[in-house]
Amino acid sequence: MIKLQQQEINKMCLRIVTPVNIADGTVLKAKDYLYDAKQQKIYFLNLHEWHKFIFTHDLMMRYEAYIKDFRNTKNLLNWLQEQGYGIDDVQACVTHAASAEVNTVDATKKQTLNDVNQHIQQPDGSLYVPGSSLKGVFRTAILYKLLEDNQSVKEMHWVELHSYISSLELLLLEKEKLENAHSLPYAELNNRKKDVKKKINSTMKNIEDTSSKLEVDLLHTLSIESEAKSKPVCSALRGLQVSDSYASKNIQVAVLQKVDVGFNKEGHANEHTLSVFRECMMPGSELYFDVKIEKAFMTTLGINSIDDLLQATQKFFDAVLVLLQDAFGKDYPQVFTNIDGANMFLGSNTGFLSKTLLALLAPDAKAAKETIRVLLDKSFRQHKHILRDKIISPRTLKCTTCRGEVVLMGLAEVRKV
């Protein structure tokens, strides 16, 4: 560790506790990868090398016909084998391979993994963690700490937010009534729909402005001449720098299927397997990155060291975990075991609660549920959050099946080296 008077720099280790996926926005179709159903193994392709292989082996016309007449029943590896080639012949085209877990009685009968959400990777195909993802977790944890340390600010913003949420709920219910009000004259119905839509948009802007104001009040602690407090240059988070991961060991990769644990009509939790697959770093993998704290900036947020940063991260993680355990722990206690050392949720499919302060801004769990279900109902009307989120909102626990067991997604441990 290097310690200077005004800054602290430390090498950090990120240990994967449960499967982590940090999506890069790439969704691979079944024709974009090679899948061996018998071995349950997926091979990711360098498309430039793959297309070069197709061209140099005079397969272009047959490949174009396959793509044009593509059916999920015949995967790309099946097609390749029909042309007289196998995995060994296309090793130069493969960036990396991963095992796959398919939640069916006979996984060998499933010839594709549907769409695969790829993990962000280096040009050579190796997986890494962007510094922006890690800093985002630290940022939310710092905001949580500041709210806990400033209860008056927390209460003030909650009162304002709750007022807008209450208005939004009434507007959403009004919108639903109008959607079913077929007896009204068309002109009157259309005008009322437009009016409600305008009010919903205005209310959502007020909610967004409240959230932005909260962050400015808490994070923009730097006074800079001629700069308004709302400007990013006034944010003390300028003093927190997090690198991309630059080294790793024990990295294992697998493609895992999404599992949502939700509540049935009787109020008991049960699991639902979805046809969504994610490329994940597996438990036990370790990655390394650097954190730098400029103390002149970060002390204004009550963060005087990297130890303080880790303490805030742990407290936010614990608070979210308590919310989830209170709701799902009775029916699914096993997903909350074997997570020793975890101090952050990281990446895709970790759930709404781990990425927002709304639940923890509320004075209690009931108020949090009432608030979040309205916001989710606005964004995902088809899920009917207002009607169905009776125990917790969102009403699903984001999981996957890993090595035969249902586990939480995205748990990791960050520690100093």
C-alpha cells in the first residue's frame, strides 16, 4: 500500500461469491455461438475469424442458406458438423469456452441456449470488471451512509418524494380506468387520456428532480467559485478513482439460466425458471483493481480512508440483505447461506433494491414497498406491481442455478490486498 499525505492508493481484490454478470449489451442469438448440448458447453466466436473460416473453406453459400432459413432446432455446431468440421477445426475462431447449466429434466435435448447475454470482456475474450461498475456500487453505498448520518435531510426528501408518489399512484389508477372506459365518447376519452398522460409525465419529472436534488445536497460538497452547486465539478466523488480490473486468477466462466423466486397467491415463495441465459464469472474467481482516494474531496463526505469506504459498502449491503431476508428467508433460507465475506451486489440481475436508495429512504419497510411498487407499475404496467406486490416490491428475488443449487445473483467481496 502507498500512503501519501493527501491521498490513499490501494490494490484491491474482488472475490466472486455468487455468479456475477456485467453485461456489455451484446446478446448472442443461437446462430452466433457454438453449443455442444451433449457436453453442455458453449464456444464463443471471434466473428472476424469465423467468417474468414467460412470464406476460406468455401462454405459461404451454404452458410448464407443456413442463416436465411435458421431454425432453433438446428444449432450452429450441428450445421458445422454437417459440413464435415468440428470444434477442433475452428479453434482459431473461438475466443473462449464456458460450461452451461440448463434447468430441464434432460438438458441434452435442448439444442440452443436461446439468447445469451454476454459478459463484458477484453479484446482477447477475457472477462473483466469495469471501474465504473465498482464505483457505482461505492457511490450508492456512500449516499446511503450520508442519509443515515443526516436524518433531517432524509426525512425532508422522503416527505417530498412520498407526496409525488401518492399523486402518481392516483394518476396510474385513473389511467387504467380510462383504458377500460369504452362507454365514453371518443373525443372526451381521448382528451382525458392526454390530460392524465401529461400529469403522469409531469409527476415523474418531479420525482426525478427530487432524486437529483438529493444527490446534489449530499454529494456536491465542494465550493468552487463561479460554479453552481449542481455542476458535476462540485461533486466530492471526484476524489474517488476506481480502475478497471487488470489481473485475475482462478477465473471460471459459465452460462447460467435466470431463476426468479416470487410469491404465489398463498404468499409462499417459489421459483420460476426463465429462458434467459447470462455469461457469468463463477464463485471463487478473483480480480484485482486499484482504488485511489483524494482526501481533500472525500473527507467532506465522511470518507477519510479506504477502510471507511469498505465500511460504508458493507453497511449498505447488509441493509439490502435484511430487506430480502425478511421477505424471502422463511421460504428460501438456503440462498442466504454460504455468502460469508460478501459486501456488495454487483452487475446484472441483482435486483432493483440493490441499485436504488428508495427502499432505504423510506421510514419503514411498508412505506418502501408502497413507494417502489408505484414506480415499477409506471415502468412495467404488464407486471401489475400495484396489485401484486403485497409482501415486498419488487416481488421477485433475482437468482440463478449454479452447480445444481439456486443461489442469489451478483454477490461479491471487495477487500484490500
